[in-house]
Amino acid sequence: MQATLKVRRYTPEAAAGDGSPREPQYQTYTLDVPDYFTVLDALIKIREEIDGTLAVRCSCRAAVCGSCAMRINGQSRLACKTKLIAIAPQGQTVTVEPMANMPVLKDLVVDMEPFWAKIRAVQPWLQPTGPKPEREYIVPNEAMLGLNGVMACIMCGACVSACTVLEIDQNFLGPAALAKAYRFVHDPRDGKTRERLAELNKYGGIWDCTHCFECVTACPKGVAPMDRILELRHDAVTHGFTNTNGARHAEAFTELVRHSGWLDENRLPVQSVGLFNIKELVQLMPVGLRMLIHRKMPPIIHRPIPGIENVRRLFAKFSHE
Amino acid sequence: MASVPLKYAWFPGCVSRGACRELYQSMTRVATVLGIELVELKEAACTGAGVISERQPDVADAINTRTFALAQRLGLPLLNNCSTCQGVMSAVQARLHADPHRLQRINEALAEEGLRYDGGLSIKNFLWALVEDYGLDRLKRLVTRPLTSLRVAPFYGCYILRPAEKLGLDERPERAQYLEWVISAVGAEPVDFPGKTRCCGFPILTMNRRNSLTMAGKHLADAQDLGADCMVTPCPLCHLNLDAQQPDAARTIRQPLALPILHLPQLIGLALGLSPRELGMQKHIVSTRRIEQRLRQAPAGALAG
């Protein structure tokens, strides 16, 4: 089959002097490839046979090492796990770009240091408390089953590249580091659960995730970082970290629906920021006023739905704690 | 092609009865003109919007299963007009189908009010129903005011696109293009822009206001810079962040913004010849006057057929 790859080329150092472009630009390569070729196979062939200046990082070519994450037609994924025939069966042009949310070093190679800095920030090592066992720490198999998914992470960075929050705020810990944090919060041998959750509960942590499923889609290993972040939110609340807008929002939302079966949008924002949080209550006023002027305010009298007793019964039966 | 009358159990969702009542209004008006019968599920509870499941996942599954059972009792497919509702319902349905014991436990509780969910319910957002059940050719035949002069940016909302396998995009990848198809079907021109499948920022509005408004502002500015006259969304939560918060988003990104945001039924309604007032457009925070001016250039009936 014929493959056409439109590759983003860029060398930030103005004086690279190797003939590569100094401003980002797209270069199109057309080549004949076998049907079984992946995007990475094609990139290697380009580098070896057409253009030796193309920079691409790779190693195992088997979706294990996590080196070749990049954006392919806008989606963050492993180049070695993406068959050309699956995404361009008629030989359509495939756009290949470096991962987003990380500085580009050259062409498809990004600087992973900001990624590693955030992984380090969650202290990704076991911190047991109490006396050391004579030999190894013994853990029943079933206690580790829930961690299998998250331990499959190969640190490729695809989730970080796809993250919509990191796109606008580099302060966010991001999906990879938070999934790694989950791995230690839920490890039965770790003794710092509370301290870890206290850190994750801060600005830039679990409550800054916008729940967009981009990282779940991007992850080549089924780690589902966003799902782990939502579980960490639950963990934070059950460990008593309830003094955040996020925790109040989830609690108020649940209680309002339990009460009337549907959301009271007048009360939810107020209860989420807290009744005595004057600064944030004042921030809500302009939008409230605008909605009032445009007759867009939700009904002041919020009536429960018919048959609310049946909804309350389900809440009583299926609520935990 | 003979026109088959369509009838749905309709789940309007909280926002279309609260802060976006113009969505409820336009949905019912447009359904009438299209000949779609909506039987409102007044007893159905909020989906939980993925928030209740953070605190009480089993409750979230139970109250949504109850909604499915209410629709099934009527013998009707379920229709919603919210990307978020669609996402939650599809996720719950996938969990129930994967775990019959979970469904059985919920059914035991539902039996107390004489309800039961047997699985297999068709659950569709209005966007999907319009393309897959109603048909765009049928819609085109009813267009009396083609929106030929209008450049419309699509905005999907995360939960109608991701996770793809739960939302049926594995079998129907074209669901990620339906908005563009509908925009073209009513005679308008789709404006492609990178933010159309991204997050509007609404879920973190109370957690990190600055980030939330920056996200909304970025997408609005991108669409505006590409020459869009307006944006259309099948999600009222996106609408809240993109319309009601737009003045604050503009201040946050320090860039003037004046992009009207339409609910999906409003775009359809305009093409069907309904007036902006009938579609509740006067309730929007960002003035829709620009759209009305454009429409005056192509008055109702002028290009019918």
C-alpha cells in the first residue's frame, strides 16, 4: 500500500545547523509500505531511506517501552500500536505530530522532564510505617488485584499529551502522576495514605480534573487515569478531606437529587462554594444577575418530581456509609 | 420514502427545566414541527451527571436504571437532549449489560414500584435520533428557511463522544461528525475548529473557575477567529459555560467575545421557519441578533425545496 505521512518538523534551537527547519512546518512523505506496517514502521523507513534528519524516539516497537507516543491525526497514541491500514485504508494522508503539553526538542521528540517531575512529585515509592518485617512484606493476592490496571502504565505520556487541563494550566499534576499516586494510595503496604491524600487534595490535584475522558481514550494500556482520579476524590472525602469546593459540590449535588429527584441549580453553586465563602459568592453574582435579567434563572420554587418517594427509597437502599 | 411517525419517552434533564428552559421550549416546538411525539418522563430522576457516581456509584446506577424501566414500561425508546445525560446513561447501560447480578439487584428494588428493566433499551441524544431515526433527507424536506448565510461551529460536549466504545462510536464512528452533517442539512456552513470535541470546562467551574473559563474562552475565541457566526451544541451544560459564562470567559482570556451559542433544536427550529422568540433565543446571555440579521438576508421560504 502507499502511505502518505504529513509530519510536523521543528527544531527549536535557531542555530541547529543541520538543515532542519527552524520554525514548525509540515513535511509530507509518500512511500510504499507493506499492509502490516505501523506508523512507527513508516517513520523508521522514512528516517532510514528518505530523510535522515527526521527525529523520532522509539525502542521496543511492541507497545511495551512507551517511547513512541505522539499525536496521530490529532489523537495521542503509540505509533508502534497504530496500524496504517486501520487509520488510512485508502492511503489517506496521516498527520503525525509530537505529543502536546510538553516542550518539543526536535521533530517528534519531546522533553519528558516536566512529565517526570510530576511523577516524582507524588512520591512514587512505597512508604510503609511500623516495624520492618524480617523478610518481604506479605500481601494477599486479592489486595493487589485492584492495582493491576494502574500498574500496567508504561509512562508513555499519551494521557498527558491528551489532557485538556494541562493544555491551559501546567500546574495540574495531570493524569499520569495522579494514576501513579492512586497506585500507592491503594497499596496495602503503604502507610502514608492520609498524607498522600492531603497533598492530592490541594490546588492542582484531584479536583482540577475536568472529567473529559481524553486520557481514558488516549491510554494504550487501559489504565483509565480519569477513573482513578475520581476514585481518589472519593478516597479523599472518606478520609475526611471535605473542605474543598469539589467535595462540597459532589455532596450538595447528591443531597439535592435525593431531596427532590432533580437538580436545584440555584442552590448547587452556593452550596458548592460554601455559605460563608464571601469571595467566591461575590464571583457568582454577575452571572446570577445576567441570568435574572434574561429571565434565565432556574425556578425559585423547586418542586420534587412526582413519585420522589421511589427515588428516595433507591437512595436509602443503595447508599454506602 | 414514507414518513414513519416517531415516538419517544423523553428525558428532558434538569438543565432544560432549570437554567436553560429555552432548550425545553425549542425541543418541544421543533418536535411538533418534525412530527416527533415526545412522552415526557416526569417521574424520572436526574442522571447524576457523573457527580453522584463520585459519591454513590450504586445509587447513580439505580436511579438511571429506574429511568430506563420507566421508558420500557411505555414500550418506547428513550430520547434525551443533553450530551452529559447521554454519557451517563450509556455508561450505566454498559455496566448493567456487563453485570447481570447488578441489574438483578436493582430490579429487585424497582419491583416495589412495579418497575423492571430488561435491558436492550435504545437511548439516544436528539442529535443521534435526528440522523439515525428521523433521517437528514426527511429533515431537509421540511426546511423552509435554509440557513445558507450562516457559518456554524459545532461543539459536541465530551460525554457524547467519550468513551467511544460505550457510546457506540466503535460501530458508528460517524457519530463524531453528526453535528457537521446536521449543520449542512439545514443549509449552513460548518466551521471546523480544533476545540469542537474538547471540554468546555463546565465540570470544574466551581473547583477551578479560572481554568474552566479559560477553556471555554479558548474554544470561543478559536471559533470566532475562524469566522463562525455562532456555535451549536447538543449539551446544555456546555451551553451554560459557553453562553452564560461568556462575558467572564472573555475577561479571563482578555479577548473580546461575542459568539451566540445555539442549542441543537434551536438551529433546527430556525431552518424549519420558527422565530427566534418561539425558540427562546431572547433568553440567551450572548445576543443572538447577529444570527437574526443573517437570516433576514435569506428570509423564510425564499430558498425552500
